[in-house]
Amino acid sequence: MPAPPSFGRGPGRGGRGGGRGGRGGGRGRGGGRGFDDGPPSEVFEIGEFQHGSEGDMVCKVSMEPAKVPYFNAPIYLKNIKKIGKVDEVFGPINTVMFTVKPDAGITTKGWEKGDKVFIGGDKLLPLSRGRF
């Protein structure tokens, strides 16, 4: 015996939500993520260049009290020219290091140990908040 007709839902839709699955498609969530906010109005010294490694810049945090940069945070020169993004954060608590993945056209050649790198103040975490 065939199943009784499903009045009001139309053919082939089945169940609640019209058979579309999921929970509403997720429209309107997470706005503002994934794009560059532009340069900050003010930058702070976050660290010093140590050496290049496989195309990345290895830097040591010089900020006191020590703070840790967000992953993917933009890194700048003093004149607020963007040079790359934070790729990794590593090292012991008393000597935090990070790598910068340089933007296109930026290389580690020409950098000397001790050259300063800068970051926007909104892209820093206190060392006590990190689990690295």
C-alpha cells in the first residue's frame, strides 16, 4: 500500500525545513573578517629582526612588558609601510620569537640583526593570555 499523500508540503521535500538541510544557510555571520583594515594610525615596536629562514623573517619580541602578536597580524616599518604578516609565535616565555611571512616584493636581504619591526596596538595579546 503506498504512503498517504503529504498535503501542504509539496512533492519531494520531506520533513521540517523543506528538505534543504542545515540551519538557515548562515547568512549574515562573521562580517568583517578576511579583509585588510588598512594601516593603523599608530604603530608600536614589537621586535627586532634576527635572521632570515626559508624566506621568512625571524624576529625577537622586544616590547616591555612582553606582549605577543596575533597570528596573521600585519607587521610594519616605522613609517607604517606593511612588510608582511605574523606566521608563527614560538620560544620560551622569557624570549618570545615570531616569524613574519613577507609580502610580495619584500625579502630578507638587506635586513640586519636588530632592525626594528612594528605592529598596530590592537593586534597584541598580553603574554599571560597566550597558550603557545
